[in-house]
Amino acid sequence: MAWMSTKTYGADRGLSCAWRQWPARSHCALLHGYSLGFRFTFAAEQLDARGWVIDFGKGGFGPIRDWLHETFDHTLLVAADDPEMPEFLRLRDRGLAEVRILPGVSCERIAAWVGEQMEPGVRERTGGRCWIDSVECFEHGANSAIWRNPEAVLRQVSAEILNRALTGEAGIQA
């Protein structure tokens, strides 16, 4: 991996949503809200013709930005296994909430879900040249979680092993 770039889509962008951690044994089990922020790390082995890893405008990050707003702006995030799901769906059906059902609603699960949802589009828009290395989800300035793309981790490990083999380091023979 030769090139990496980051795009931070901060809490100041207005991705205000609410959720609850229903299994928590604390106030986190109650509905509460945040203005979420995200930091994407993109990677490529080659830069594009403009010298970029990814276009941060409409041609590259634009669809991600649009999706983030559609998914997280003034929405209610509900974990797929929340036992109160019928209540949340009733709010949706009455027009009282824009409900988004996610596999989980921790920062960790949100970061992973965002990365997994956005990765195919990044590869498609860059002809496979670029991928998402990681996604960080911020609740606020003190709390965040990072998802690392398993394929990116595998690429990094493979490159390290190849480098060691080529240099004869650690007893690895080429």
C-alpha cells in the first residue's frame, strides 16, 4: 500500500440521530442522540491521473456524503435485535420518526456497517484502484470507534511478509 488519504466528515455536518443501546445496564439503554462524525481512510497502490487517491468531490466522496445524510440526518437508529422494535416501527408508521434498522448501534457496529456499505461503490467508482482502509465513527470528541477493512489488513500483512521474504528478514526465504 503506497498511498492513503483521509476524509473527515465531522459532527459539525449535522448528522443528528438518536439510538439506544438496549442491552446496556446504564442510561445508554435510553434513547439519546448525537451528531455523528466519520473519518474515512482511503488507500490505493496507484494514484489517479490527477495525483489523487480518491476524488473528494461528487465523483468520489459525493455519493458517500449523500448516503451519510440520507442514513443519519434526523433519523432514529434501531438495532435489528432490539426487543422494542414494534414500538419503533409504530413511530415510523405514524410519521414520527425516520427509522433506520442497523445490525447494531454501537460506534463499533456503525463504523463497520458504514464501511461495508460504502466499500463496493468506492471500488466501482475507481475501477478497483482504491478501497476503504478504515472508517472511524465519532459520537463526540471523546468517543469513537474504528473499523479496519479485513481486505486492507490482509493486504498489509501480505506486503509485510513479502518484504521480509525479499530482504531475508526473520528467516523467511523467497
